[in-house]
Amino acid sequence: MAAMTHADVSVPPDLDPFLLEHLDDPYPVYERLRDIGPVVHLPERNLWVVARYETVSAVLRDHRRFVSGLGSSYVRVAESGLRAPFIDNDPPEHTRIRRSVQQQFRRSTIEEMRPGIREVTEAHVDAAVAEGVIDVVTALTQPLPDLAIRQLTGITPPDTMTITSWADSVMHMVGPDADPIHFARVMEAFEWLGTTGLAGMPAHCLGRLIMEQGGDTGLLGDGEERLLTLGSIWLAGIDSTNSLMANAVHAFALFPQAWDAVRADPTLIPNAVEEVLRWDSPFRQFFRRTTEEVELTGVTIPADADVCAILPAANRDPVRFADPDVFDVTRADARQHVAFGASIHLCIGAPVARLEAVELLSALSTRVQRFELAGPAVRNPNREIRNFTSLPVRLVTDQDGRS
Ligand code: HEM
């Protein structure tokens, strides 16, 4: 059979997942994109879209034919003028940069952060429970990633709101039609990091290892590459984990039986975190580009094409996950999700994000009987990440239940 071209696999404009009207609930569009074919083409944006688990995994794993070096976000490196050292590079550059810090993200090393993270998480959860009705975002899921990343990197930002706004701008900047304000904010973040941020770092920390020694291998290049490497880790860990943790509370508010199951058996918590990542994945998509014509599942993708891999759509693919729309904390294969990507660019910070989310759910599970939505859950209108601007929730405790 002859390979199909864009004319054969084009989808109508209303299936554009970047349309604002799809941001709150993108899953119906994802389902239609998956149903239409393993690879589809969006003519208005000249984008090749993969939404099935099989093709998303294939694109992420084939880093030779689907490269990151032209940019792994909607906006190409050539347009933004910004190359993120990890995600916007291919081997051998990517390998050199990743090896410079890889040891610092081993699970055993990250495990050392647990007591510190537990302490701040429990303090925040205690304060939230005392409040009763909280906005989960401002009370928990914005401050906690900031505190964890301070511990990981040694960087103390001016305050949580400022780092939240900087990290949010990164997510807007790399998407379509970005307001220039976001670019300016990211520049401001790096300027602050290069001056005040570095000066305030303690004697032994990841930040100093990167800046003063060029990482574990000493192979990080000049000051600018070091600053960008450190800055990438710093900013990548804020909004992403905020999203995971808020999506978790939201899911448990919608499905109280799942929360009952977690409270009855806290050993389910790590798997529950994986199920949240699968069921409501933080990142909407990552991009790859072709450098030559590529055939994928019978579809010919031309050279120099933009390929958009929709991670949450893959994570709801019924071919890979049984009853994918069901939020099931006991799902045996939840961890097979691609919310952290796959292969050489697999999220380096995944152990940190998992630790933070497990600690939050553990602290909540011993104190909160159920979550009740206490107002409209407002999603951030961001085309890169799926998080909340506001998530008002009443934390109902066992004592409340008795009164
Ligand atoms: C729930 C939270 C998080 C999610 C869902 C997430 C997701 C991802 C994904 C999907 C990628 C792959 C990008 C690609 O293939 O192009 C990635 C890469 C990366 N993440 Fe995360 N991330 C999270 C938390 C973190 C944290 C806490 C950090 C830092 C402490 C971090 C640092 C990075 C870095 C540096 C990369 C680039 C790795 C590489 O290209 O080799 N992430 N992340």
C-alpha cells in the first residue's frame, strides 16, 4: 500500500488542540484525534500530530529521526532564539549536559530530600486543615514545589509568587501566540539568577556544583551554559509539580471513593500518584522535528516537519490502558504512562516530583477525610501545561464528619 500524505490524514480545524475552547477539557478532542489515525495532519498550523500511545512512544523513543535540537516546544529554537540545554539538544550535546547532573537525580540521592520535604509539607497541610476552606493552589501546590526546588538547587527566590510567575511565563513563552511579557519575565528570572540568586546559594549545593565545577563531570561549558542548565532545572520543577499535585487533589475531590481507598490502604499512594499522572497529565505535549522524510505507521512525514506528541492523549489510549477514562488508583499498569516522556529525554526530575506528590498525599491522607469543591475550579489558560489558577476546596476532617 502506498504511504499516506498530509492530504490523506488532514483533520478539520475544530480538532486543533491549541484552540482556547479545548483547554479546560481537551479529552474529547484527543479521543477524536486518536480515532482518526496514528498520525494526523493539522493544515492550519502545518502540524503533524500523534495522539495514540503507540505513535507517541515511537516518536519519543526515536531520537534520531525525531530530533529535539530544532526545538522541543511549539516555538522552534530558531524563532525564540532560546535553546534549553536539556530538552532542545540531541546527542552528543544532550548526553554531555545530562551526564553532568544525572548522578544528582539518582533515586537514592533524591531520597535524602524526604525528611525536609516531609517537614514543610506537613506544616503546610496542618495550616490548610486549620483553615478548613482553602485555595489548594495558593495554600499548597504553589509553595511546596518552590520549597522543594530550593532544597534541591540551593536557590532561594525572592518569594513564591515571583518564582511562580517566572515559571508560568516559561510555559506561556514556548507556546503559540505568546505575549512578549512572558519572554521579558523569563529574561528577568535569568538575570536575577545570574546575580542575586547565585550569590545567595549555600556552600554545598547543586547550584554551586553546576556553576563552579561544571557538574559532576566538569564538562559543562562556559558560564552561560552553566547558568542555563541550572536555570532549566530550577524553573522546570515549579509549575510541573504544582500541576501534578493540584490535579491530584482535584481528582480525589471528583472521586471520593478513590480517596477512601487511599486512606484505607496508604501503600496505594505511590501508585495513586502514577494514576494522577496518567489520568490528568501535567504537560499537554512536547514537539520533535524531522530532518528528513520519515515514514511512521504508513504515513509519510516530510523533512523539516513539526511533530506534536500529545502525552495526555496517549495516556488515555484505550488500546494501551483498559477503561482509560476511569480514575483507578489500583490500576496495575498506571506507571506505564508517558507523562514524564520517554527514552533519552525522560524527565530527570521525576524522582523529585514523585517524592513531593507522595508526601503531600501522605500528609493529607492522615488528616483529611474528603475534599469538597468549594467554588469554581479555574484552569490556567495555558497551552503547554494543565494546571489551575484557582482550586477552592473544603478539607473535611474526621472531626468535621462527627460534628
Ligand atoms: C510532575 C512533574 C513533572 C512532569 C510531568 C515533567 C515532565 C517532563 C517531560 C514530559 C519531559 C520530557 C520532555 C521531552 O521529551 O522533550 C521532562 C524533561 C525534563 N524535566 Fe520534567 N517534569 C516534571 C517535573 C520536573 C522536575 C521537578 C524537574 C527538576 C527538578 C524537572 C526537570 C526536567 C528536565 C531538566 C528535563 C529535560 C530532560 C532531558 O531532556 O534530558 N522536571 N519533564
